[in-house]
Amino acid sequence: MSSVQGLRGWVRRLLDQPTQPLPLPDLALPTGDGPLVWLRIGAGYDQAGPDDGSLAPALIQLLMQMRRRGLQVAVSRAVGGVPDLATRGVTSVADGALSDSMAQAQLAAMRPDAVLLVGTDLPRPLIEAARARDIPVILAETRLVAPPRGWSLPGFTRRSALSQLTLLLLPDPASGEAALELGAAPERIEITGPITLSRQPLKHLEAERESLAEAFKGRQIWLAVCVTEAEEEALIEAQLTVLRYSHRAMLIVLPDDPRRAEAMAARMGEAGLVVAQRNYDEDPTEEVSVYLVDDLFELGLWYRLAPSTFMGTTLYGPTDAARDPFEAASLGSAAIHGPLDGPFAAEWAQLDGAAAARRVEDAAGLAQAVVALLAADQAAQIATNAWCVSTGGEGVANRIAHAVRDTILGDLA
């Protein structure tokens, strides 16, 4: 047994003593032989699952990739506790706000080969204590925002912390630019993209897609899904604006509640739009400007047919019926959304940061965005960016794990 492994075993036994007055969290240490990485999850990272509060699947994906690289990982988080993931051999506990003495004591006890910070929390005592011991500190999966113009003490503290980091593995170009403004060295910044989960695309009937694609041939199509009653007027204004630019354009719309389909059709008709309802087997003929659909199980079909999609509930709410924006992204439809993220704040942040969605603030902005995305190249660029984000998650986790390992090996050489 190596001396380092023996020391870790001693620390583990010491931490198991309930009467020992140590100012340290009960941080479980792995028993493997590889380099030890302290993975600390910041308060700014959404690490809890929707139901059981466990580690986010994105973090599990990162942990798996790190272990494949031969790294041993001890996990803690800045705020709150995370249940054990016994099947994966991971224990995550809260270590709170680390003071100078706690950070130094923890590093002395653990003797990690690297510290990996995930999230926007930058624990200055830990960073400084690690750098004093020549332990690399790496920041990953973190979205940074440039400080407002003008000097401030919090900005100065953050700038000081960033300048001491060994490597910054950031999810999008906007974070990279913010890191430069906050004092990080350019050679230490790498844009990896975000860790996203692989999602199964929604299914469809290919024969139906081919038939509708033939019926829509030569027409410019856009889609609006889960539109709330509060958003109907904005949708009507947008389609009337679109028709002034392209008189054959057609909107496919799915209300958030299919029981409102009749009322929505009547309201659109009163505004001068010609509506056909799929529920009544009405055909989207040449004069039809709105095709009203009401079956959620056909969403995969509509995403595939429409180059751009307005994600309803995001403009004026409520967001109860909000859809995962990666549904559209994974099927090549450029997403337009309002300021209300609902339960998908992390997903919208990933897409917006990668220029993979178009955000609008009001009805006028929605109309402008739809008109802009009638241009095939505009919609295609956003859709391509979105597809890269939605399919690159495992590669990003692998890249972060690879960079951590290379940093450790380079530091030990």
C-alpha cells in the first residue's frame, strides 16, 4: 500500500470518529490508486434532480468520465446535502462556506492532486490555499457574466479569484469573454461547450411527414407549441406580420390546452386569419394561414417540418405546460423563446449561451424574430448550433476529464 493511500485510509478512519472535534465535513475519500480530485459543486450549479435531490445526470456523466480516465473523485457541495449514490460509489456532503482555516485543514487532510470547481461559486480561501500548496485549481461547467462598468469590491474579489485558476473550461463564448474581462489569462481559457444529456428525439410517422412535406411544398412554415391564452394575441400579431413579408407563410400552432382549440380558432378567424383544424380532418390548403393541431404525441412530426419554433408559455406564461427546448433543438427546429424560463432555466441558458436560440421580450420581438428566421440560412445556423449543444454532452464531459488528468500529470511531472 502506498504512503498516500495509507494516509487517506487514516483520514477516513479519523473522520469516522463521531467525537473527534474536527472542523471538516465528513467527506468520504475513495480507495483507488489513481490521482485524487476534489470535485466541489458550487451554489450556482443546478445539481439536484427534480424528484429525489440526487446529483444531476450531467455531473454523474462527468464523474463516470473522470473515473474512466483513472481519476479518484471526492465530492462536496457548497450549500445543502446530496444523498449517497451508493450504486455509483459516490458520497456528496455539504461543506458550507469554507473559511481560511477550514480550507487549509481540508487540503492537509485530503492531499488532493487537483481541485475541480463546478458552478459559479468561487471559494477564495480554497483557491488561495490550494495554490499555496501548488495544487491545480480548475473551473468547469460555469457560466460567467461580465461585471458592470465601474469598479466594485465584489468585482475585484471575483477578478482576483479568477486570476489564480490553473484552467477555465467554460461552456460558451460569452463566458469566455466575461472571464477575460474578469482577469483570467487568455491561455488558460478553453471553450468546451456545456455538458448536456443525450435525449431521445420525439418519434413520428415518416409516411405522415412525407405527405405533409409535399402538401407544404413551397410554403414557409413556422411552429408555435403550448401557446397559452395570454400569448394568443402576440401569436396573431406575429402571423399577420409574417404574411406581409410572405403571403403563403403558414403557422402551425398547438395550444397549451387542447380544450381551448375552438376558442383559439375563433379568435384567429376574427383577426382575419384562415384556420384549418387537424382535429376535424381539415386540410391545410393553399388559402389556409394557420393550421391548428391539438395532439402532443405529434410534436415530433411538427418539429421536423418547421424550420423555427416559438416555445409557448415563455412569453407571458403561465409556464405549467412548458416544453423542454431540446425537443426542438434535437430535431433541427430553431427555438424562439420569451423571458420566462419556467422549469428549463438551465436548458435555455445553454442554448442562449451558444447562440442556439433566439430570445424575445414581447410581442413585437416575437414578430421580428419569426420574420428573421424565415430566411433559411438564419434558421439553419441557430438549428445547427442547437444540434451541436444537444448532442455534444458526452464529448464535453470527456474533454473536461481529459483536461483534469493532463493537468495533474503535467503538474506531477
